Amino acid sequence: MADVTDGGGVDPACSGITLAMPPARESPDGAGPAPAVVARGLVKEYRRGNEVVRALDGVDLDVARGSSVAVVGPSGSGKSTLLHLISALDRPTSGQVTIAGRTVADAGDDELSDLRRDEVGFVFQFFNLLPTLSAWENVALPSVFAGERLSRLRPRAVELLERVGMGHRVEHRPAELSGGQLQRVAIARALLRSPSIVVADEPTGNLDTAAGDQVLDLLASLVHDGATLVMVTHSAEAAARAQRVVQIRDGRVAADDLTPGDLAALGD
Ligand code: ADP
């Protein structure tokens, strides 16, 4: 349920807002829009002293535009590593990731950071907002890093804050906001540059049940409006809200399309 007690729920008047998602590109074979993300044969190895840890061991994953995917699995199974690779935060040891038709392996460091900034919206468990900035300034920040003037970004930031039910808190600083409100500001920030994909690492992990439900409602409504979402979560309830659930185990895809019953059996 949307939060109505503090006026902070998703504003119904804004629910029809255009998120200005990028136009769908055709896939090379002409078979409709290309997926937002294509991962093929992903292997990621980390070196720990003399030991090599294989965190991912041959993962294939397509994420359709306008869809939501939850990634679940035990601790240490490779979920965060997968999220980092499909958001261009890191490069695979082998295999390929394509985001919005751009291949990560071909990108130089600068190109990779541009790709991240322009095509990926990030939502973190601990929000990662700057304490000295107001809500709207935090939302605007990714475009400031892209060279735009802060003052010019206010209308877009306020529009996005209204979209996430935070139109009444645009001048507040993080210390003046609740956990659920902080996460809604962070989600607005993730949308600023109309990314091809929003990645969320445990977005409800630091929230109580009610605030977590509101954040899940919001994420679902964004997907309904055309956003693409990949979320790593330990919560069966959060995963059950996604259109598709992928289970990772020992660095591999153990199951795709788990049902709510499967999720209940996995537990939190
Ligand atoms: P999950 O998100 O499912 O908990 P991770 O992707 O964080 O799993 O980790 C998968 C495996 O890779 C674990 O064995 C973890 O210890 C290892 N790992 C992750 N990041 C690093 C790193 N930077 N250096 C060394 N090992 C790492």
C-alpha cells in the first residue's frame, strides 16, 4: 500500500508521468526490441592470495525491456557479482555483457563510466545519498557529474521526486527523512538519466516491512510505466513481486522463473 499517513506515497496525479525511457532498439535479427541487457557465458574470477575464487561460472541472462527480474540465492552464490557485471561496474573475466546494445568488453574505462552513468540507474541497500545535499540536489547529482548545471536540473529532479511520492520533501536533507523516504529519493536519482536498466541491490534490506512494501509498490509501478529492473534480494516477499525470479547457486543459474511456491520453500 502506498503511504498515505505522511503524504509520502506515490502521488496518483503523477502516476501517468512519462519516465522518458530510451526508445527500444531493434535486435540485430529484427525480432522486436533488443533486450535491455544480454549476458553470455559470464565468468568472473577473483584472486585471493594464491587462490582463485570463481564467483560466476558461465551465466547467460537476457533481461527484457520493461520487465522486472529478481535474483535470489544463498550468500556467496554470486548475485552481487552478477549485478556488478550487468551494470558495467566491473568487467567479466570472460564472456560478454551488452547493455542497451553496447558491449562492455569493447568499452574503454571512460566509455564504461559513461555507459554506467547514462544507461544504468543504481539503487543501494543503504541509499548512498550525500548528507549535505537536499533531496532534489541528490536526485540531480548524476547529471551534475555529466557536466550539467545544478540549478537547471531542479525541475526534472522535482518532477521525479513527485513521481516517487516525495514532492513534499524536495528541500529536506537525508537526516530529516525516514528510511523509506530515503530509498524513494534514491530511486528518483536512479531514474534521472532515463536509464535502460535500474539495478537494485537489496533495496528493502534496510527497511521495515511497511516501508519495504511501499518501495516494492513503487518499483512495480515504475516497471508498469516502462522501466526495466533487476533486483538482488534475500527477501522471498520482495522476489515474489518481480515478474521473473532467477536463482543463482555456486556461480551458475540454478533456476529461472521460480514460482511463488518455490520461493516460499526457499525461505528468506
Ligand atoms: P552474493 O552476492 O551472492 O553474496 P558475491 O557475488 O558477493 O555473492 O560473491 C561470490 C563469491 O565471490 C564469494 O565467494 C565471494 O567471497 C567472492 N568475492 C566477491 N567479491 C570478491 C572480491 N572483490 N575479491 C575476492 N573474492 C570476492
